[in-house]
Amino acid sequence: MVDITPERHMKVWRVNVCEQTYSIEPTPDTWAHLGGRGLVARILVDEVAPTCAPLGPGNKLLFAPGLLVGHMLSSCDRISVGGKSPLTGGVKESNAGGSTGLQLTRLGIKALIIEDAPARGGWWVLLLSPEGARFEPAGDVAGLSVYEAAPRLLERYGNHVAIALIGPGGEMRLSAAGIQNLDKDKVPSRIAARGGLGAVMGSKGLKAIVIDAKAGEKPPIAHIEDFRNAQKEYNKALMSHPQTKVYADYGTAAMPRMSNGFGGLPTRNFSQGTYEDVEKISGEYMRELLLQRGGESETTHACMAGCTIRCSNIFGGEDGKAIVSPLEYETIGLLGPNLCISELDSIARMCYQINDLGLDTIEVGAALGVAAEAGLMQFGDSTRAMELIDEIRKGTPLGRVLGSGAATTGIVFGVEKVPAVKGQAMSAYEPRAIKGTGVTYATSPQGADHTAGLTIRAKVDHLDPTVQVDLSRKTQINMAGYDTLGACIFAGFGFAAAPETIRDLLNARYDWQVNGDILQVLGKEALKLERQFNLGAGLTSAHDRIPEWMTRQALPPHNAVFDVSEKELDEFFNW
Amino acid sequence: MKVTVHLHTTLQRQTPEGLIRRLEVELPGGSRVADLLADLEITLSMDALLLAVNARVAEPEQILQDGDQVNIMPAISGGGGS
């Protein structure tokens, strides 16, 4: 039995997939103050050659719960997954809700480092428990889709375990493959989607990581009373925030009309900023539809235990049976207006298929937009879109191209109009209409990613190129901080209203004496480390650019181009 | 003059005909965005609202023109961290 509690400190678990061995190590001093995204960046800088092949033995697959994970603080139990990205060739951290983060902390795991390459073929399950780490043959779950594999693994290991698994996309090592985690209802829908980390997991020969923490225990809290007081303040701020109700009722699907209202809803492969059928794909319409359909439909649903915002949903069909959970804005945007598809039922079915393959809906949606540009489908033809998704399932050359993302699809089919930065597809905010988010796409070490710093809610003129770099920088620093805490983007409403609670929670949890600027301190450190890794990998300021065609081709309705100056973009990391 | 108003999420209106989120509003010439909000009896503070006129962020003092498209969103800072 591995003793996980006596020093009451979190440890680093290191697993070698070649030898099928593991060790448990004390956390190095320079890692102790980090978690989540910041810790992923630190480990990559310390241990992974930035020039390594992403699918080779030199890359490592990392799991790091955020600093506040483990206590069922509302919206603060996220898991960061990381490695060198096969999609961007640079640093990658992708985080998800669900139960993986919480259960890892119950085994005392500060970071899980999976290294080397398998010496033999076959698919394996890595089982983590208080007994340690063990490899078991994946057996009959190998080759299965995500929604087929998860219930079998739960049957095999018990309904209490947390699971991180890949689908056929990860097994095929496609660059759009993510890693899926169970939500609180055991549905494997919480995906660390971006950047191809599912392909990295596939390259390690792992079909699933199963975390059995039944005999584990909650991570220690140094000053429990202080922690509970800070938690109370945070909850109060979160619950009294009007935005919490908006997200409980409408989820992220509140966004289509907002983006459209600013002329920034990517439509027809990023060629228009407004969509004529926006009402049909709006969160407001979806809520009415789901309330009317009833059955398994839910307009308000929590992805993590203890979440008070509950922004998720269950999208039910006409018969009330669940089609997919959740149906989020980014998915609606990239599979809806981006492809000129306005039927939510079709979008939900496509979302289910892409989830089932273990792929990123943003990347696949953008790849389909590029495919439509190339004439492989007509815009608006959801039947053909579904056929193309099926090509991925069959593993045909065409399917593998699409499953490798928008940039690869553009190269193979000779399309200039690819909405991607550093090889990663943009999400559902047009950078020519919401230019601060364009700066984020351009400069984030992660590649184009709205979660790195979304600016649409800022009260600025989104078309004025001169104010966007500062705005994006502030937002990116805060988001990198939240990602290091393990806090969901929406926890930010509570923390923004009561910022001192971040300091108080950390000091109480770890017996630290950090100041009120800790969120920014952590965020800056994470970004600097990520930048350092990217520079080593050959990703420089020359790559911090919006695609050239977006600086030339005007976007209706504003007829705007992306015109934030390159000089200003190059100043992004000078703070 | 007449402007088209798009009400978002919790600002939708329950009416006997169902939920209304798009409506035409008649206003005297020279009306400002703030006058429109008063006309619609929207009492949320400016901190709790995001306003767009013709797809650009607007201030309450902005003068409206005939045919303007106005989006009124109960969405404030946070989330994006800004």
C-alpha cells in the first residue's frame, strides 16, 4: 500500500509506459506553488525538449489538478492536461471539468507524468489507486468509441471511479483528438479537447486512465476555518452575481445572439459576422425547445459535483431522449453558422458523433468549414457534413485529413481561407469583429483559443485596433491564473466580485502568505513559461499572427479587417 | 423614429403570445439609448448591461437614429477576466 497521507503533501506520480513502471516522488520546490496550467508549463520547460516529436518517446503527457481542486469549491475542480501539441508544435494545456481532477487529488497526486513510448503494441488501461499505478490490458474496450467504452470501464472498475479516455480519434493519433472525462453523471463528455492531446495519449498506448480514489482522502487544508470563511464569501459573490443566473438558464448558448449582435458570429467559413438564422440556434430558443420537449432534456445541469452555476445542459430530441450533453456555444457556432446549418437537432447529432470519436468539435467544425470551401460539401448540407464525420470514423484518408484539423484540411485541399493560428482552429468569435479576441488568438502560446482570453464582454470598441493588445494581455494573464487554480472561466464572476477570496483560499489551503495580486502573479508565470517552451520549439513572434487573408478580406457587416499592428502584437509579452 | 430592439436572455419579455425577444420601438427624435431603456422599463444598472447599436458597443448617452438595431444584453465583465 502506498502511503499517500503522512506528510500531507501532494506528490508527483511518474509512469513509464515502456517499462510499465511507476514511481512516487516528492514535489520539487519550484513546482509546489503551481497547479493546473502553470504546473503543466513548468514541467514541460523542466522535462520536455521543446524540439521533441509530439508523438514520440520524448514527449510527456501530463495531468495536473489546479491549486484549488479537491474541495468541491463551486466550479473549481478542473483538470489540466498537457504536453507538446501535435497540432501546433508548441506548448499545450487543455482543461476540463468532470471528476478526474477531484479524484486525482484524493490520491494525493499533484501531477501525473506519463513518459516514454510503449515497447510493444496493444492498448492499455492505467489504473491509479491507493495501491499505486498498474497497467492492465484494455481488452475489449480497445477500438471502441467513447460512449461505448466508458460504460464498459465503469462496469469493470466500479461506478465510483473517474476515467480519462480516448476514442477512435486518439487511437488513430489524429491531431484533433482530445481526452474525455466523466461528468458527475458518468457521461464521458467533459473533454480536454484542444491541441491533439488525445493523439499524445494514443501514442503512449493508453486507451484509458482509471482513477479509483475510493480509499483515498481529501487533500489537507492547513487552516480549515479560514478556508470555510473564504469559501462562504466566494459562494456569496458567485450566487449573487446576475451572470450566474444567465448561465444557469442559458449556458454558453447565450452567446450566439451576443456574437451576432456585435457582427462577430463566424458564418460560412468565417466569411460573414452575422447569421440570418441566428434565432434558430440561439440559447433562448434552445431553452424554450428543451422545456417544451421535456423527458431527459435539461436546461440546467452541472458538469462537476458542487457547481452552483450549472451552465451545462442535456439536449433532448423530439422524443425527449437525450441526443447529446452538453451542447455548447462553440460547438453550435462552428457546426452551425460556420457551416450554415441552422437545425439544432442536426448540430446536436453531429456533436454526439464527434464526441463519440473523441475529437474536438471546434477543430472538426472548422475543418468542415474549410472542406465546404473546397467543395467537399455544400454549406447548409447537414447530411453531407454527417457523411464526412463518418469518413473519420471509418479511418479513410479523407476522414483522417479532416480529423487532423482545419489547417491540415486547408493544405491538402489547397484552401487559403483557413481560420487557424499556429495550426489550431479559431473558436466562434470573429477576430475581425472582436479584435481583442483576435489578439488572443494571435499571441496565445496555445494557438487560437478563446478560453485563453475572451474579450467580447469588455466595454470597448471591438473594432478599434489600438486598444486591443492591452485588453487581451490583461485577460490572458487572468485566464492563465484561473487555469492554474483549476477554476472554471465562470468561477471568474465570483472571484471578480470578491478577488480577495483567491488569496484567502490559497493561504488557508497551503499555509501560504500570498498577496491580493496572486492571480496575476500565477498567470504571468504560466504565460512566460509557455512562451519559453514555444521559443525553444521554434514558435516565435512570426507565428503570433492572424492569418494573412483576414488582414485583407473585409468581414461584413462592419467590412472590417484585422488591423492590430504587428509591432503592437510583438510587444505582447513585454510587461 | 423607430428602432429594432433585440433583448437577450433574462431580458426577454413574457407576453400572452409567448416570449418576445425582438421588438420595434417608437421613440421621439433625438432619443438616447438611456431613453430607450427607460421606455422598456429596464432597471438594471449600466454595470449589469452591455449595449450595442448597429453591432458596436454603445454608451447610454448615444443618440439613436431611425432604423437603428439595438442589442441589450445582461452581460457584464467576468468570465473573460476583463
